[in-house]
Amino acid sequence: MKNPKKVRVLVDTFHLYQALTGIKTYTVGLCQGLEVVEKDKVSYFTFPHWKSAVTSTFLRGKTTPAIKILNHILFFIWKLIVLPGYIYWNRIDVIISPDFVAPKIRWRKVVTLPVIHDLFFWEMPQNYNPIWRPYFL
């Protein structure tokens, strides 16, 4: 009997470059757990590699306004261009987005699992730039 195709699951870990608390703790725990899960039927990927992202200081800590703007630009480039390209080239079947923003994939069926930790963008709209808040919603 032919072996069934493994489901390819990707965890988007880009937010680990700047995350300091809750979402970082959740994502690191998820990635650590996936390292010990049986991989007979499922292949797990993290992109970027979670261990390098979590130790980076590039966008973390006290930053200048220019770095904050760069962070927002990189976020949208990541979600709209880089991550969909990775999903396409690596034939990902499921994407887990711990930062609640999953990319829109239109060329094939990809299951998206955004993780919602809170609803601040709905409850406190004044804290979000009106230019990109609609993307979050």
C-alpha cells in the first residue's frame, strides 16, 4: 500500500523578532512541543527558524521611530509577499499564525489557523494606526 502524503504544517514565527511577553511565550512553547511530536503523518516547519528569531535583538526592546516604521513595513512585506512565497514553494497545507494575522492564499487550498490572544484592535481602535487597522480586522 502506498504511503499517504504527509500534511505539511508551517508555524509563522516572524513576530518572535519583536515579541517580548505573551505571544512569545505561546509561540516558543508551541515550537518546543512540535519538536517532540511524532512526525509519521505530519511535517512541521517554522519560518523563520524559531530559535534564531527568538534570540535576535533586531526589532526588540527600545527602538527609534524609524525602526518602528521599518517593523510595520517588514510585517506587511512578510505577510503579503515572503510568507505566501514560502507557502507556495514548499507546498504547505496548513499555516498556524500565532500573531492572529494569516496571509491570504488564493492559488490553492491552504488551511489557515490564526491564534487570537486578545481583541485590542477591536476594543481599543485608538491604539492602532487607521491605515493598517483594517488589515487586522
